[in-house]
Amino acid sequence: MIGTKEKEQLIETLSSHSKERKNLIPLLQEIQAKLGYLPKEVMQEIANFLGIPEVEVYGVATFYNQFRFLPLGKHYIRVCLGTACHLAGGKLILEALERELGIKVGETSEDGEFSLERVACVGCCMLAPVMIAGDNIYPKMTPFKVEEALIPYKQESKKESSNEGKLGNTSKA
């Protein structure tokens, strides 16, 4: 079920387009950019708006690998497996991340903190192999550097979860 904020963003996006079939992919892209993924309810609303069957919207969305159907974790980790990165050991970086995060490619950790994806190319071939976390690029990665690169993200997650626990405890001793 989508929330009020998401519903408002959906209405705003739909209202900026005409009800033509040619707007399907742009609508999917814009809504995913705003929400981070495409909930089922959103795809149903797009189908209703365009006057096309829901299965057609779903078929287009699942055909292109750019679309996601589950929300990403707070920290979105990508590993380049383009030719240069693949040859320089990108697969080993990906395997090290899977072990360190306890998730596989395409998954999000149970706590919602990390998502892991592989990408075809990020255009940093001279820095291969490359890992990207959020907006940060980690060049010339090795499996041994993976744990070190994740430290700030894990510390941030621990700090936030410990602060949440403190917010509820306002009693004075």
C-alpha cells in the first residue's frame, strides 16, 4: 500500500503527461525516480490513467532491467562488471560484498540498510575494478578493501539505530 506522500507524487507525475500509450516508459521512469521503485499499486494507477491493461504495464516494466519492484536499501552498493572491471576482478569484489553484507545481487538486507546490484559499466575503466556506494566511487578495489569501504556506512547505520533507542528513553535517573 502506498502512502499519502507517494500518492501525491504519483498524481503530480500523471497530471504532467497526456493519456497516451507513448508515455508509459517516461511515466515509469519518473515515478521510479521519485519513489525509488515501482509498487504494484502505482503500476495499476498508471494502467488506469493510460487506459491500458495492467498486464501490459507490468510486461513493459519487467522487460527493462532499469525498473525495480522493491525499495532500495538506504545504502545502494553497485559493482561494475563491464569488460575492464570484469577482467580486473569485479566478480571477486561482488562475491566479497555478498559475504560482507549477507545478501546476494538484487537483494536488500533485512534491516533495509544495504542493496547490492551489479551494473554493466560506469565509465571508470581506468580505475577498474570499481565499486559505487551512493555517490562515492571506490577505484581499484580488491576483496580485502571491501570491508574497509563499508565501515562508514555500517557505522552510520549503527549510530542511527542507537540514536533511535535513545529517543524513547527520556527518563532521568
